[in-house]
Amino acid sequence: MVDGVQYVFVYVEQYTHDQCENQYSIELKSVFYDVFGLDDTDVTL
């Protein structure tokens, strides 16, 4: 759960397509930005 975050950027780290299986796979990386800094209370796992 995420609380109190100003911006979130999502980047594609890896992308593959298996033509035989007709299946796509994508790996995403999320980067969280807070105007006042990201504190432990902003991110709860």
C-alpha cells in the first residue's frame, strides 16, 4: 500500500514476445517521488 506520494514513474525494464506461444512478458520498475522525501510511513508493505 502506498500513501502520500507525489509522483510515480513506471519504466519498462524488459520486454519479450514469444511468437510460438503468442505470449508477451514485461518487467516494470516503479520509482516513487515525494515532495518532502519518501518516509517509512509513505510505503507500507
